[in-house]
Amino acid sequence: MKTLAYILSGLPLLMSVLFFILPKKFILKTIALVPILIAGALSPYWAIMGIAGAAIGWIYQAFWAIPMGIVSAGTMIWFVWRCTRDHDGFEKAFGAGWSEQILPEQTKHMVQKRWKWFLKMKASPEPSWERDVPFWKVPEYDRELLCDIWSPPDGNVSGLAFVFCHGSSWYMLDKDFQTRPFFRHLVAQGHTVMDVAYRLCPEVDIYGMIGDVKHAIAWMKANADRYGVNPEKIVLAGGSAGGHLALLAGYTPQTPEFTPEDLKNVDLSVCGVISYYGQTDLLVEYEHLGLQQLFAGLPPVPTGPDTTLGRRDFGRMDILLGGHPEDAPHLYEFASPITHIHSGTPPTLLIQGDKDLIIPVDGTRAHYNKLVESGVQAINVVFPLANHAFDLLLPQISPPAQSALYDVDRFLAILTNKEQIPRE
């Protein structure tokens, strides 16, 4: 029993220590991320394990198990409490009576509390799920870009479309990556979800990716009647690099450099943007990840559908943007969403953990401050000790994932009911 006490106390203690590991090298960050996410997602259960270890240690005189269990359980309980407590972001953005902007019938399928032991995230009846729907064909290569459409059952629509850009580091992954519970939850509220598979680097650079996202917006507006969507109620969202694309595309509806020629006279505006830990300032990001040590001095690589990358080329921002910061800092500034904030920027919800190993939280805070200074309705939710991609692992039980969902539900409900403000 003493051995059991030490196991029950020691394992959650190890998990709690992971919260405070902050490796500086990029490769170590990526290696450490998965166990850190496991620590956060299962934090309530680690707390129970720590308490059990301390109790068994007390009974069977495994004395070191007692402080180990108490410390680990205390850390995990503190983490859950900090991630699930209320904040004043909605009041600051939408006023003291913000909750009155949400209709009672809208709350039926929302997250009712910021955390519960197990959150059911499945629509009933099952939503319609159209896979691999073409939304644009690349003229040069006769290639169709695809999306998945999640629609509410029985035509019970809210009129709002949620256009989502998956995480990718700009170089990898695809639509339908760890998002099904999330989308089912949104569809249960009547929202239509468009899960976009945009082209990746090195097939295209940042301009091509933003063009793909804008083609997705244009397609959803053109097909709004088909899905019961109000074309004025498009919310653009994404995680990580997808969050960066959502912010940049949402903030630059008619910026010429980011708008494909065939969309020059098309309404590409959105009524809101949601970023899960998206990049806001690429110069800050480049320095935060130490990419100058990895990629500085490497020869340029052209973008294109036939381009192949070497083992060292993955994640190179100079390929994405067309140069290194020391050679072309203006490219990094122009591709940073913070550069494009103005008084007409759509309402924005920013969500991130303050221990994010990939995206510097200080850059996100600076982005939020500029939004507020510009008079934009904005909310910045920062979860203590939470890390990058915290919402993708076990969202049904993860405290920060559920708490973020609580905010997303209410942000979307407010935008659904909000009177459209005339664009400048």
C-alpha cells in the first residue's frame, strides 16, 4: 500500500511540475507540449489521485506521499479554479447588460457552467455533415478546394455561419482535425459550420492562404440561402495558424494585397472573429520561437505546388512570407493582424493560455489593448497555466476547453442578435 501511495501522489506531482516547464528551444517546446496538455485536460482527476495518495500515505505511514499528494492536488485544484472562474470581458466589450442580449431559448444548448465532470457535446438529433464540398477551383491548376459543412437538423437554424480555419503551423494538417465535438456543439445551437481546407505552405504563401479563406467567405455568402444563413452573420474563427488567418482575413476584407482579383468587388466582411491562440504579431512570434537560430542564413525556397521541402525547412516563416525579418521586416509587419486594427474591425474574441509555448501571450495582450484603444468590442480570455492547443485534447472533461466553450457560446449568441453596424 505504501508503493500505491507513492504512485498515486507522485504521478500527479509530476503532472503538476509540467505546468511550469518552459523550454526555450523549438524542438523541446514541441516535445513537451503533449504531456503538458495531458496534465491540463485531466487536472481534476490528477487532483483526486493526489488526495487519494496522501490519504493512503497517512493511513499506511508512507510519510513522503502525504506532502507530495497535498501539493499535487492543491496545484491541480488551483488550476481548475483559475481556468473556470468568471471574468469581466463581456461586460467591458458589450456593456453591463450583456447577458440580456442573449435570448432565453438560445441558452438551451449552451454550456451552462464553465466546467462539469463530463460535458456532453453531441447534437441530438444528429446534424447534417456534408464532406468534401468544393468551394473554389484554383484556375491555374484546376484544383478544387474543399470544405465540410455541418448543418443543424430539421432546419432549426440561427442564421449564423461559423467559418473555421484549422491549426496548421501553416505547413500541415487538414480540416476535420479534433474538431467534431466542437462542431456538433455549435450546430446544436443552430449555427452552420464551414470547416475549411485551405492550401498550405510551400504550395502557397501567406497571400494564397488568405485568398483561400476569403474564397470560403465568398462561397458561404453566395450559398447563404441554401443553408439558412444570414450573409451578414459570418463569423471567422481558427486555432493557432488558423487563428492567425482568421484574424488577418477578418481584418482586411478589401485590402488589395490580401484580396484575390476575382473577389475585388465582393463583400468579404465578417461580423466577428474568434482566435484560439492565433499569431497576432509575426515579428514577436519569430523571436519567441527562436527561429532566427534555426532558419537564419538558409537559402530561399520558392512557393508552388511542385515545391518539395527538406527536413530543416518545415515551419520556415521566410518561405511563408518571402524573406527573413532582418531582410524584410515590413513583410512580417504587414502579415501581422495587429497592424490592420482600426475602428471598423469586427468584434474579436481572443482565447489563450498564459503558458503557451508556441504563441507569446504578451503579443496577444498587446493585440487586445490595440483593439480596445481603437474602440473595437473585444474580449481577451487568458487561462493561467494553460498551454497551446489546450482545447483539442479531451474537451469533454478539460476545464480550460470547457471554459473557453462557455465564452464562445455567448459571443456567438450576442453576434447572432446584434444589429448590423454599417461599415465605414
